[in-house]
Amino acid sequence: MSTTLSKLREYETVFVVNPDLADDVVNGEVVDRVKGVVAKMSGEMLREDRWGKRKLSFEMKGAGRGNYVLFHYVGNVGIVEELERSLRNNEHVIRYVTTLNGDVSDIEAKKAEVEKMVRDRAAEKARLESERKEREEKMAERGMDDRGDRGDRGDRDSDRDIGIEDDRE
């Protein structure tokens, strides 16, 4: 496939797979089939992201949860129709949605851009995780629990200190 073709478009498709399926079934019957459709239609995968099992906002096809998968790809105009036909005919797919991200003139440049975005997101996630661990370590050093530095609410002992009697005794 040439790296500089016109009339190529960038798409993202998110689809939800039945959560009761084993991972090998999801990989073999659903994800590989979708990858095959993209390849058959002369498309180019930019990234695949598995979000895992998440709660659905409402029950669909008897499922309250779903296994989410994101495909980010470049292809000709007809690729979406074929991909969505394949998803519609697959009994394991609960729901899908495709968005058009724009036209692409250079696939290699788009791949580099997507890889940079993935690296930046991973670095940001690692930074946030590191900051969270540092906060937890500082709290543990100071002997604070998850309630902050308040510890107890303070109303139990202070009532006795000011002379309020407890009727429960």
C-alpha cells in the first residue's frame, strides 16, 4: 500500500462485545474478524485499544456489562460499510459506533502521530500513578488514614471534655 494516497479517511470504531465470552473467543471470532475486514478492504490499522469490561449505561441484549474494544484505522470510503455489516452480523457484538476523524494524505505521518499520542498518554498515566503513590506514602508516614489529618470526627471526646453527659451509659 502506498504511503501517499488520496481519498483515504481516518476512522475510529468502538464496539461492545458480550462480557460472558472468554478472551480467546473475543480475540478469535470478533477482533480477528474485524481486523480481517480492515485488511481485506485495503485499510491500515493505526491502533487497537481494549478497554476491558465496563458497565453499560443501560441494558442491551440482556447484558448489563460489555467488553469494549476501540479500533483506530485508515481506509477508503467503503471500509466502514463493510466493517459495520460484519459487526451487525456477529451475534457476540452488542453495539458499535464509528466516527470519521478526517481525511488522511500520508499514512506514515498519521501512524507516527498516533504512536506519539499513545506514548504521551502512557507517560501521563505513569506520572499520575507516581504522584498518587507519593501521596499515599506521605499519608502513611504521617500516620493519616483515608480521612485526611482529621482522624476521628472529634465530636465524641470533645463532648465529654465540655461536660455533656451521655444518656446511653
